[in-house]
Amino acid sequence: MTKSEMLQAIENAKQLHLEQMNKIASEIAGKKVQNPTALGKMDCECGIWFHAHEKEMKNVCGLQLFERLDKSHEKWHLDYANIYNLFFKEEKKGLFSKIIGSSSNNEMKLDKAKLYFSELQKDTDELLSVSQSALRRVSALSDSKFS
């Protein structure tokens, strides 16, 4: 992998997660989303690439930065799972919720989603920060460090 390919892959990962945040915000705003955000880090385009190039990433970025990237990416997806479960997981409704109705349940779901989204925004900021560190590291290296 060349230096420019690695830089582009890191930029793509940043952009992908920003796009996912926009999609998640749309879900919370009530818009129907056809393809929900990937639930697990290994289901995500970024995670697939990241781990397919794990050895190169460790060599270029160093083990510590690699682990920070991996952990922040994993946390992002784990925290996103809270939102995913609210919107896409099938709920079994009990008799009580059928009697009361779903409007108060929807309001509580929306409040939870907004809270989870604010946490996910912090995760996104961290992921972008760590990605920016990786970009600086890769940019500073000589082209000879790459294949």
C-alpha cells in the first residue's frame, strides 16, 4: 500500500462516519432509512479495511495509535448499538403498552435516542481526533516506509 492510498483510506473512514452521523440524525428526526448504519465495527466498511491492513497500519502508525484507532472505532459502534436497538430492533409489546398506546413510548424512545446521539457525537469527535493523529503520522513518514 502506498502512502497516498493509506492517507485516502483514513480520510474515507472519517468521511464515512460523518455521513453515518448524518444518517443517524435523520433517523432520529423521523426520516425512514433504508440501510441502517453497520452495527458492528467489523460490519463497517472502515473496520473491514482497517483489519485487512492491520499489519501495515501497526507498522506505519505504531501499535499505540493503532490500538487507539481500533478502540475508538469499536466504542463508536457499541454506542451506536443503543440507537440501532431503539429504531430497528423488534419490540415485543405487552398488554399494558397496547392499552396505554404508543405515543408516550415514542416520546421516551426519542428522548433516549437524543441522549445516545449526544454520546455518539463525543465518540465521533474522538474517532476523528485519533484519525487526524493517524493522518499526521502517515503524512510525516517517508514514502520509503510504504510498499
